[in-house]
Amino acid sequence: MNKSELIDAMASDAGISKAAAKLALDSFTESVAGTLAKGDKVALVGFGSFSISARAAREGRNPQTGKTIQIAAKNVVKFKAGADLSGKVN
């Protein structure tokens, strides 16, 4: 499912226009991104939680040349599915 298909499904399920569904989805993604950027966690009970994790700098290899390269440290987004979501996909 891509973004436009999700917007269509949200509009249909909620009985709202596609424009309203797009606005709601964009607002959700911006809110989650803003919260994570501040270093906070987003927890949606039953669905899952989004958090930030620090990934340390490490050594890697260029697959074309085999040369060793340095990979910089960075923060990555993690998602952990909640019990309700996990139960629906099993």
C-alpha cells in the first residue's frame, strides 16, 4: 500500500473527503517526525511505538572495490509493533 492508497482507505473508512484524509495523514507524519526530532518517543497503545536509537560509527566495506570505509554515527528511527497490531498479522 502506498500513500495515495492509504489516503483512499482512510477517506473511505472514516467517511471523509480524500483532501481531509491527506491533511490528517500529513499532520500525523509531521507530528511524529517533530516529536522524534526532539528526542521524544511516540507510543500508540495497541499499534506500536516509534523511537530514536543512536547507531555508533563503524567500519564497512565498499562492495565494488572491497576497500574499508568509515560509516559515520547517526540516529535512526525504530518502530516496535504493539500487541494488537502483531495479533492482526499472525
